[in-house]
Amino acid sequence: MTAGIVVTASIVVERAGPLIGALVVTLPVTVWPAFVFLSLDHDAAFLAQTALSGLAINAVTAVFMLVYLLLAQKRGLLLSLCAAIACWVVLALSIRSIAWTVVSAGLLNLVAYGACIRLGNRFREAQVPRLGRQWYELPLRTLLVCALMGAVLVLSTWAGPVATGILAVFPISTSCTMLILHPRIGGRATAAVIANGLWGLFGIGWGLFALYVTIEPLGTGVGLALTLAVPICWNLSVWAARRRGLLAMRRRSTPAADQSAVAK
């Protein structure tokens, strides 16, 4: 499922632009399956602590995305992605040593995503070139995502709840999007996808928050359902708000005579 959505999102980017592609790729396609699989072997208390750890680490992903999109404007894939991952690892290990509460982890997300979205706003728009596709590209993309997702799930088998929370929210989908799109459409166009994706990853933080506060009192089923539903509703809201903003901007920039013609 993860591979299918990430590969589909890479195609959507080329056809529908950075915003819609970003909102597709930032759906909880790695976080939610990871928690579903964990729920088969662990109780609600373990999942709650994992969600709390993941919520704190989710804030680090905002910095990971910002580092990449800034470097990708002029640098190649290897330097941009490796620097972003190195930054993620250092910050994740630092955050792991802090005893977080759900309130402090939530506030950390608000601050991190608020700052990174503001800094990345000017990179949200870019022209995405239309390119031909080789027959092997889609299977290769699928294998790449499956390999990364499988590695994270295998590692979580030997990890405790804190380490598992870190692994569960490792930005697999975002990293795969960078690996797939940067060589194909260029750094600036890929950076536009990542800049728009900051909004979507913020929604995943809300999903983890909902999981933490509901899984023990309401049960695993309700908690997992909210972990999926909250980010989906958030991304749909972001899309609707951005669409209304674009329509309002077009109305302001269109002369009154043209507006009446468009309305007719």
C-alpha cells in the first residue's frame, strides 16, 4: 500500500502539480501501517508510548524537509538528501533523550512546523516538466519503497517503544519522493513538492496526538482509525483552503467584465 501510494503520488506530481502530489504523498501511508502491524504484537500502553515518541520526532521531520528543500535549489540529490537525513538523525537522537509529555511534544510540532512552513513558503511553486517514462521506472520505484518500509518494520522488532516511535515516523515516503523525483524533474520542482508537503506532515502529527489520547481509554480500534482519519481530513482541508485562496486571487485579478463572462 505504501509503495503504491508513493509511486502514484510521483505520477500525480507530474500531472497535477506540487500541491496535490504533496498532499497525496504525506498521507499516513507508512505511519498508519506501522502502527497497525505493531498493534498485532503489543498492547495499548506500548502503542501510546510509541505514539508519544513519534509525535516528538515528527517535529524533526519538518527540519529534515526544510534542509532538503533549501539545498535542492542549487545542489544535487546526494548532497541534499544526505544532509537532510544527517540532520534528522542528530535531532532525533537529541530529542530521544528528553522526557516528553503530549503537551510539550504537541507544542514542539506547532513551533517546528510553523517556522518551517513560513521559511519554505516561497519555494512552493515551481514548473514541473512533462517527461517520458521508461518501462522499468514504476517497478523500480515500487521496489525502492518496499525495501525501505520493510527495513524499518524489521528494525522495530528489536526496539523498545521509544525507538520504535522514532522508526515509525522516519520520513520514508518523503525520502522516496526525493529519490524518485529529484533526478527526474529537478531539484527546484521536487523542493516545491516538499515545501507543500510540510502542511501534510503537520497533519500526521495531529493523527499521532489523537492516537495517544484515545488508544487507552477508547481502545486500539478507535485509536488506529483516528490515526488514519485525522491526517486525511487535514489534507483535504488544506487542499480546500488553498483552492479557495487561488479562486479568490483569480477573482481579484480578473476585471469585472471578465468575471461576469466567466460566471456565465
